[in-house]
Amino acid sequence: MRLADELELDLVEISPNAEPPVCKIIDYKKFVYMQKKREKELKAKSTQIVVKEIRFGPQTDEHDYEFKRKNAEKFLKEGSKLKAFVFFKGRSIIYKEQGQILLLRLAQDLEEHGKVEALPVLEGKRMIMYIAPKKKK
């Protein structure tokens, strides 16, 4: 303790259960600062997964499809996951096959940019498919 006072540093107990207890002389404020800095760097390196959505109707026109496909391509290049779904309103639920064909066509068109995580599944009035971006080499 005298040595720590002479050096104007802090005496920190590292392992209190050891016999005798292990202590270290350090600048505690600097230690806490460096620890926070390391945590911040680790947090910055970790990536957060963003899910972008694209909505289709069962009878989406060719031009609209191409426009949405280009957006989907852009989202996958950015590294976002893609949730593509066909929304069936009212009696349009009878066009389930058209919705499935549309989503499978989208998956085929985006094959070079992403891989299908989940094939089209009907949930209520929506047919949903997930596409994840391909890893960059």
C-alpha cells in the first residue's frame, strides 16, 4: 500500500481468494478507460444483421418485378438479409401458385448475389421467402 501511495497509483486486488491475496499496482482510471476502449472496438467490429423487405402482389407486372429485383440486388450487395413476400388480398389467395412461382423466379434471379435461407412458405395471407447475402471472398 505504501509503494502504491509513493507512486501515486492504485492498489487493485486481482484474486482475493488466493493465499496470500494477489494485488496489482496500476492506474485504475486508465485501466477502466482502456477496457471501455477495447469493448467499443469489439462492438464496432461486430456486424448487425438488417432485414429488408420487398412486397409483391400475386399478379405483379414485369416492370414492377424488375424494379423490385434491382432493389433486392442492391440490398444483398449491402449485406442485408432479404425478406421477400407475396401479399394476398381478399380472394387473390386462389393464386398461391403464381405467388410461389414469382418468389422462386426472384430466388433464381438473385442466385449470384444471395442464397435462399427459407423456401416460400404460406403464413396466413402472406407467402414468405428469406434470402441471405453471399459471403464476400
